[in-house]
Amino acid sequence: RSPVALRMSERIRADPLDTDAWRILLAEAARQPPADFRPVFEAAVTAMPEASAAWMGWAEAELGASEVEQAEAVFELCLLRLPQLPLWHLFLKFVREHKVAQLERSAARAQLVPALELLLEAVGADPSAGPLWTEYVSLTAAAEAGAEADGALVSAAELSATRKAYQAALTSCAAGLDGLLREYEAWETRTSGSQAKAMMHDTLEKAAAARKASRERLALYAPLRAAAAVAHGHFPPGVATPRLLAAWRKLWAYEASNAQRLDPPKLAARMRFALAQGAAALWRAPQLWHEAARWLEGEGNAPAAREVWRRGLAALPREPLLYLGLAGFEERQGKMDDAAALLDTLVAKAPSAAAHVARLRFGWRARGAAAGRAAFALARRQPAHSPWPVYAAAAQLEYMLGEERAAAAETGRRVYALALAKAEASAQAKGGSVPAGLVLSYASYLRASADLPNLRELLERGLLLLPAAEAAQLWPIYAQVEAQFGTAA
């Protein structure tokens, strides 16, 4: 392996989602023999299952090595998962060049039509899929034309297949089908005679709505398509820009409005497609997965919501937002064991104060005091990821949810006192100061639990522990306490 490949491998070991490093490494791997490039591509798609550029690169590398069966296996792994037009265009090219190139016309048509049907089921809602719909109609109608050329009667099945192909294309929201519409009107007039107008009425109305929607969707897709075009060559950027997120949210809201009045199954398919198009440019944005899943949950589609959160976690296996979102979802579904397992995984994979606080709150809320305290004990064993807010959360949960109020208040006070002692020791060791937020939070707790002796002691101690600028925050609290509870003496 070249020095560049070794450097890129080191970068990927440090950050498995370093897309620039993967791009360089895969470009070099594609020039190697199959036995050498396959493990690299397998590792890439395992780390980035939503990155269609990696899948496309793998398929192209197999085809470049004349490994047709292996290329087909790669397509089988990714096509249905990633309804993205460039990937499916590559698949159609593969079918033409390696499946039907040597067949005579009717046999080639018999192979191509199912491939196009599969393609259009996946990406036919794409505004740019017009040429594919036109090709599909042309191939479907060719059987009818062939029968006429041979002087045979055209069967009812052939006429029905042609009509359905036209109707599916014209109501698909693909752009650039005006010529196909005129062609359909001429075909229906020729085929149905005096019944043509009645036969076309419903289709023409839906086609008009689809043309309007295609113009609106093209505008909504434009910013995402520009980003996705870069993504297919260089993988998506590491940080999603607010502009792209706003563009995706606008597209999602438009599709959710159901301007075409699609029936529920078709609307669900359209929403899945909108998510896939957003993911083409924004798969590294946890907001994409979280917001789509929450919408699906709100629509009562719990299985689809769970699937989206799971896909997000497969793409971003260390993302706290997705663990917390899915854990909350599972809790709302009554699946407490699944929620607990997700929070445990988050604490293990990406430990942080927020993760520990979420875990101990869930323990108290769903399992009771013992589980909450066990979660706090686990957090204390990871001091690097358990700053004072974890102790504050544990203390407040003891006070709010403990069985006996006085004992619970005292337990919470001891937890705060422990946090303050640790903060003092750390400040002395490092030459810093105690966090002002800790002292203020502790004071608020003691005030809420009406523990005046310890509150006065804390305020006096805090005035000595904190720098003057931060200690100034304690004086108003001290004055309010004495004005309310002090004596004239």
C-alpha cells in the first residue's frame, strides 16, 4: 500500500466517518486486484452504509475487473436501501451492457422491462426520472407495435399494459413529460375512438396536478441535488449546513402536505423517497433521521419510525441524539428493556454527562430508586464523563422521587456535598476554581428543601471559594434569604 493509503487508513482509524480519507483510499483501492479492493470497499460500506458513492465505486471496481456476478451482488445489497437516481442509473447501464446486449430485440425487451419497473418503483418519484419513464412506456408499447407490424390482433392485455404505463408515467411527478402526454392522447384516441375522452378524463386531471407538483418539487430538490452531486463524487460534507437542513425540511413539509392527494400507501412511499433524497446529501446530519422518525411516529407509523432511527444509528453509531430519540420512542411504546439497552449502549459507546443524566433519569422514572442509584454509581465510575451536573441531577431526583421527603432531601444534600468536595479537590490540584454553576445549583436545592443552616453555610463558603466576579452572584441570594428568614438582630 502506498504512503498515501497508509496515512488515509490512520485517519480512518481515528475517525471511521472521515469521508475525505475514504474517498482517497477507495480511489486507490479501485486500481488494485479484486482480492485487495474488496476488503476496503466492504469496510467503507460498513462504516458508511448510506454513502451511495461508496457502493457505486465498489460496483464500478467489480465491473472494471470483469467480475460481473460480484457487481450484481453489490447491486443486490444496496439498490433497495438507497433509492437514489445515480446509483440506479448505474444499475440500468449494468443491465443493458451485461444482461441484454447479446439478446435479440424481443428477449432484450423482456429483460429490460422488469428492470425498469424495479427502477421506477424505487426512483420513479424523482423529478428527474422523466427519461426513464419515457423509455419504460416505449418498451411496454413496443409489444403492441410488434403485434400490429406482424398483422396480428393486439390483445386486451397488451393494450391494458400500454395504457397503465402511460398513466403511471404521466401521474408520477417526473418533469419533462409534455411530449409523452401528447403521445398518450394520440394513442388513446386511436385505440378507444369515441370512448377516448372518457378514458382519458381522470388521467389528464391527475397529469395536470402532477405537472404542477413536478415544477414545485424541482425547485425544492435543487439545493439538495447540488449537494448530492458533490456527495456522489466526494461524499457528503462532515457538517450539515443550516441551509441544506432548511432545504430538506422545506421538501419534507411539502411532501407531507400531500399536494397530490395520494392515498396512504403512496404517500408513505413518497415520504420514504423524500428521506432518501435528503440522506443523499445529509446522511451525516442526525437531525435528518431524528426529525423524520418523529414525524412518522406522530403519524402513527411506529414501525417506520423505528426503522428510520435504526438506519440513522447504523450511519452514525456514536450519535447521542439518535440514541436518546430512539430510547424515548421505545419507552413511549412500552418497550422498557429496549430503551434501557439503548441508553446503556450510549453510555458505553459515547459516554458524556448528558448520556449519564439520561440513563439515571430513565432508571428512576421507569425502574425506580434502585435502578436510578445504580445508574449514578456507574456514572461515578467514569469521573471523566461525570461532571457536577450529573451529581446535581442525581441529587434532585433523590429529592423529588425519594420515598420519605426528609430522608430524600438529606440524601440529595449529601450528593451535592460530595460534588462540591470533588470540585474543591480538583480546583486545588489544578489551580483553578470551583464551578460557580455548582454552587448556585446547590444553593437553589437547599433553598427549595428549606435547609437554612446548610444554605447559609454554603453561601458563606461559596463567597470564599469563588473568584470575586462569580461570587457576586451569591450576594443577591444571600440578601433574599436573610430578608425572608433572618432576624432583625
